[in-house]
Amino acid sequence: MVLLLLVACCAKVSAQEIDAAGLIGVWKLERSGFIEEGKEVIKDFDACRLSRNFVFRSDNTVDYTYYEGNLDTCYVAEVETYQWRLEGDTLMLDSRGYFGYYLLQMDEKGNLRMEAVKEESTATGDEMLDKMLNTVHFDVYRKQSKPVSCADCRVVLKL
């Protein structure tokens, strides 16, 4: 559910047809950020948070593992499993009727950029909340050849 909560914001990038077969495998977070005043701002994540990952399977299920904390004490959440479907450049994740939509782009190095599709929102009158709802967030993942863990972390605990 953590991942689906991040869907409330974001804007569209240029369309690109994504090959579903190329998505199968383990994808580790390389960087995460947001766009502010037209510029990308990269979040300051250490190896703990950069251990977040997806495992896409050919049966259209995907596991998402969420890490939070720092190198001294890193917390890993229970694996969240979703159903996934691709429509052109849009990834749809379904978790028990809750849907998340992400625009995908694959760069020349094989990195996968996921950007949540922005939903229409009406101004709430709360300046901080309106800014949050209108901020474009993205994550960039790199395909891995093996499962992901935080090898640099001293302690990894369950959330």
C-alpha cells in the first residue's frame, strides 16, 4: 500500500512503448526524486533506502520491497504483491482493488524510470497540501541479476 499512496501526484513524460518481457526480473532503486520549478531534485537516499526493489514475474504479479531508515538501522517492510499490466508506456498496479498508474521510460542504459500519473486535483486551500498533491515524483530502477538486500547496512529489521 505504501507504493500506491505515492500515486497521488506526478506528470506525464513522453510516450514510449515498453516491452512486457523486458520488464520481467528484479529492479533495484537507483535514484528517487521530484520535479520542482522544471528541474529534477534527487532525494538524498543512502544504501538502505536504495535497496527498495520490484520483482516482476511473467504471471503478471510483482513484489515490491520497501526499505526505510539508514545504514545503522535499516527497516524492511513486508513484501507487497500486486497484479501488473502494461498498456503502451503505462504500468497499472492493482492491489485488492486499489490501482496505481505509472508512466514508464527506458533509457539507453536500460534504466527504468517510473513516474506516477498525476490525477486531477482541486485546490484545497492548504498551501502545503496543494504543493504536495501537485509535485511530480519519480523513481529510477536498474535491472539486477540477483535478489536485492542492503549489504552495506549494519542492522536490517522488519517494520
